[in-house]
Amino acid sequence: MKVDVRSNIKSVVRNLNNTQRKKVPAAIRFALNDTAFQTMMHSRKAIKREFSKPSRRSTNSARFHKATKTNLTAHVYIDGTPGLPDYGSGTPPVVWMEPNIEGGMRGHKPHEKHLIAHRRMNSNQYGVWNNAFRNRTASWKGGRTTQILSQLKSAETYAGYNMNQTAGSKKRAGKSRNQHFVIKRGGQPLGIFVREGKKIKNVIGFTNRPPAYSRIYPFYADNHRHATKIFPALFVKRINQFVARG
């Protein structure tokens, strides 16, 4: 998100003397950071309001990056946006937040790419989780995804550690560990199922049509309006503080 504040600055600076104008860059920097922080908090409230039961990570996915002395640019963005600081590990929030901001068809998620690479699902297929395996925020825990990939021998090797389930591990776990597997019909993968005791349940169904997202919250447009609205007053406040210090 980028906000042009030049017109707001000119109207204030024209009333300052040469000594006072030397304080302007510092006042701009502090005002930009004030604006970015307040806009971030504004967007977090909006995400909590507009999304249906968002997880804490989704709500806190709105972040801000400060302007510096050498770069008078502050950013408000979704965590995981390329070129800006990341927070946390695992799948970055921008992966699932961006489709709900922009709308349209989603791409393959990381776990789907692993399944495709190991031929557990076709390259034109997408996974749709059974609601019975979603939590209260309508999402699923990463631990379950890792377990599925491990049992299907589709997990990656990371830092020299192979995450795939071994035959020995499966034997030691016995019936205490529910096993996931792929069911095919006519050579085509239908989905991922789990055996729980004597029952077999569908966890993820495969579809050839990419899931579509509706545009829930116009993150960038809303934040642009908010930042443009609050910056002038914050800049005046900061320039008055610097001028008063002499």
C-alpha cells in the first residue's frame, strides 16, 4: 500500500521558516510510522469483523514496516508479502489471505504441491477438506497435514531429517495411529481417506476445478483510504512537536 502525502506536507511547510523546515524529514518519518501502525490496527479490526471466525494468525497477518531516515516509506501489508519482513514459520498468511482480498481462483497450496510431486494427486487437481476435519475457524491444523504427507510418503526432507513415515514407525504405532491413504477409481485419485478403527472417512476430496474465493475484504483499498485520512493530522502533530523543541 502506497500513500502520496506530498500535498499534505506542502500546505504545512509553506508556513515554516528555514530553521523549522529542517525538522520536516524527521516529522514525516514519525508521522508515516504513526500512520502505518494505526492503519495496521485498523485493518486487524476489519479482518476480525469481515472474516468468519478468523484464526489469531489471520487476524494478526496485517503488519507494518517502518520508514527510516534513508527511506521515507512505510508499509502496511499481509505477512508473507515478498520483499517485506516475515513473522512466524510455516505457510505465510498471504497465501490464504490474498485470495480473500483479491478474489478469484486460488493456486495450489504447499501440501498439494507435495502430493502432486509424489503423484498422489494429478497436477490439475485441488484438495477440498471435509468440514468434519476442520476446526472452529474452518481451517485445519498443520500437524494433520504433516501427518498425511508423512504417511503418504510425500513429506520433504528438511535439515537432513526425513519426515516420511517408515515401515518400522508404522509397525510400532500399530492400530493407535490412524492411517491415511489415497483411493483411486479408474486410475484417477478421488481423495485422501483415513482408517479409524473399522470406519473409513474421507478427509480431503480431489476436484479438477480450482476453488474460487469471494472478495471478503478490500485490504489495500480500505487501508489506503484510512491512511490518507489520518496522515495530515498526525503530520501536523509531529511537526509541532519538533518545532516546539527548537
